[in-house]
Amino acid sequence: MLQDLDNASPAAQSMQERALALLFRLQEMTAFLLPELTALDPVRLREVAERRPELRDFRHMIDNVIRSRAHVLSAREEQLLAMAAPALESMDNAFFFHAQQRGSRPRRGGGRGRKPGES
């Protein structure tokens, strides 16, 4: 959040980079989870979630996992995708920084925002 206040701040940039590095490492280490969960029988997965009280809060997430089955890659492919995240994020950051230098306020996730002073 500090970087949102001042993109030129070296301290904010450093904290942002460390946080992203940790996020990317976590994504890489847990890339196997979604393929493993989607490999389970959906009925069995729902039954386990319903039966175990500590999993009841995760019912919505489990439903999302079941719905996404057709779109999940293998564990190795998910890991490769997670390993590519730093490079993909770098491209996004380069565009974001370039757009800011041109005086517009880009929104993360695509599209251009308004120039300062526009309503």
C-alpha cells in the first residue's frame, strides 16, 4: 500500500518486491493443490467438507474447485505457470509504470483510468 502513495519511494518498492517474491514462492510451493483437489471425486469432496466441521467454512471454495475442474492444468503445468509469475508481473509493472509517467491512472487488470483532474 505504501507504493500506492509514492511509486518513486525506494523503501516502498523494496517492500513491494519482497512481498511479491514471497507471494510467488508460496504460489509455486502450493501449485500442486488445485490439481490434487480436482482429481478427487466431487461427490466425495463435498461429503468430506460437510462431515468435517473444520472444513465447513471452505464449502464455497470447494464448489469453485469442482466447477473449475475442466480448466485446471496438471500439477507440473500449474507449477510452471506459478514459476512464470515473476516475469509476467514484471511486464504488468512496466506497463503500469509507463502509463503513470504519461499522466494517466491505469487500473490494475487492464484499461486506462482518468487523467489527474478529470472527473
